[in-house]
Amino acid sequence: MSVDRMTRLNALLQRELGQLVEVYVSPALPHVLITITGVRVASNLREAIVFFSAYSSGTEDQSEKVLAVLLKKRAQLQSALANKVVLKYTPVLRFKFDATPARADRVMEILTELQMPEQDSENTGTDDPSASAEPES
């Protein structure tokens, strides 16, 4: 299968699985936002690795709970996917937590913290804007 076709298939499965997760998985975890971040289908179409991320309103890590629910609902997801997407073989879904969004959030927090001291040092000057103006002749 060509690279372009595999890329389109991966994107199609990602979009469809995102919708199916809303229907089958999200009701079981109402306070967790589950996102399908990517799909990689094997070249023989027999297996697909589904990458997901999970955000919750609390501070605790929900990835293991989400993974458990995804594994529990895997057969339903595969069946629904087979009905929505016509392929010669419906790939067996394997789920893997994608920590990339969480790492990106952490990097942004660090960058924000690093920018805070710069802004504080800029504000240590005088607050009077006329003080920096040149004297008139």
C-alpha cells in the first residue's frame, strides 16, 4: 500500500475512533477528556496501534483507568469501526498512552516560569513614563 494511502487510512481511523470513543468510552469516564492522538496501521492492515491522551479535571493521572476502559470496550470499538469503515480486514486495535500532550504542557509551564523573572526585572524601573522622556529645549 502506498505511503499516501496509509497516511489517509491512519487519519480516517483516527477520526472515526475519536467519534466512537465519545459514544462507547466517554460515558464510563465522564470527568475525563479522551483524545485519539494518532493511529498507525500495519502494512498488512491486520493491526493498528491507537495512541490516546487523557485529561481530567483533577490532578491524578487517569491514563491507566482510560486504558482499562479502552481494553474492555475494544471489541465494541472494533465492531463499530468495521461497520463505519469498509476495509478488507478490520485491524485489531492495540492502545498505547501518548504522553506527548502532557510533556508539551509541562514545557509550556516551564517557559512561563522562566518568563516571569524577566517581566519582574522589567517592572523594577520607575513607573513614571515622563521620567524617561528627554528634557525639552
